[in-house]
Amino acid sequence: MNFVDFHCHLDLYPDFEAAVMAAETAQVYTLTVTTTPRAWQRNHELTRKTKFVRAALGLHPQLVAEHPEDVDVWAKYVHQARFIGEIGIDAGPRYYKSLDAQKQVFEHVLKTCASCGPKILTIHSTRAVTAVLDCLERLLPLNENLAVLHWFTGSAFELRRAVELGCYFSVNAQMLIGERRCAIVRQIPSDRLLTETDGPFTTYQNRPASPADVRHTVIELARCRGIDPQGLTSAIQQNLRRVMTQRHEPEPEA
Ligand code: MN
């Protein structure tokens, strides 16, 4: 295993199967997340025998208002899924209207995870980090389950709180553009860092980013943090192992 893409949407590429195979061939450990639980069966099927690609059962906060009935579909498959996502809350202007519905669904999802876990979650928190952390703190035992905040855009205060709760962070290339964003990313503890592309929603060289592009994210992230990419790569690999085994203490130094 070389690199880690802990949040991308392989089923939204023109050729889903080819996208899975490409990640597998590149040996990038890839978590492909669904935006709707209706996509779960196909995702589950295509990642059953892959060594590097895993699927997550999601219900995207931006889709909650359109398909309130999807929460039942999500619950139907939860026992099959070790990874949950994309889930969360989006309080951006476009989705503000559905905020109450989003919170209800997110709370339901967390309670369900708490009762049939342990689960590993990848969480969306646009303009809603405090609300997301409030829910996590109240509803999900984070000593058993593991939460990864994807595309974190919160404040330094929210970051510290998330770290104290035990959250990990998956960082993409867009989060490294400009000094203000880098300054926040620099404050993520090195034992909580993962990488992601969130492809196809981000681009690399004017095309949708794919899992193999995380190698460039690692280089940018190393530059942002003023460290060597090789060391960062092994730190991320170590973090991934800790996430996958759901051990919450940092590994002792070898
Ligand atoms: Mn996403």
C-alpha cells in the first residue's frame, strides 16, 4: 500500500468499475463513499474482493431533504457495512433550509451506529462543525467507533475540540490552497492525519481527481507542514492502520 484516499466517490465517475480497478492497480487504499444508500449494493459487490478499495454506506446531508425515505434504506444495510459515510450536516446557504431534517437524520444515523457498531465514519461538516461535534459527543461512543472529519473547514477552536473527542481528519488538495487554510491544516496533530481526494468533486490538472492523485496531495501537505513527504507518507500509513484496527492510542515508537 502506498497512499490513502479515505474519501472519494468512485461510483460518480463515468466508469465505476474501471475507477475501482484503477485504485486497486495503483494500490491506493481507497474508501469509496456513497451519497445515497441506494448505491450501496453495487458498491458492496464491487469492493468485496478488492484488496485496497472499501465501500462506505452513506446518506449525504445535501440529499436528505429530497429523499427523506432513504434513511430507512440506509438502516436496512447498516449491518453489512463497517464504514459509514458520507453522512453529516451541511449548513451552507444552499442546504440551510433542510438543517433540521439533516440533524434528525444524522442523529438517527449516529444512534444506529452506536447500537450496532463498531463503525468507522467519514463525516461532512460544512459550516456545521460545532453541530456535528455536539451530536458525536452526545450520541456516539468514540472509544469504540471512529470518526474521520472529511474536508474540515472549521476554526482552530473546533479543531482542538475534535482532536480531544478523538477525531481523525482526511485532507484534500483544495484544503491546502492559500496560507489561511494551510494554517489550520498545520494544527492537525500528525497522528490524526489522513488524505483524501473527494473525487470527482475536486480536480487535478483540470480533470476530476482520482485516488492515484493523492500522491500530489501528500507532497502539498508535506510542504504545508514543512516536513518531508516520505516521513508524512509513513505517518499516514501508520494512522490508517490505527484507524482500521480502531486502536485509539498512538502506536508506540518502534
Ligand atoms: Mn464527499
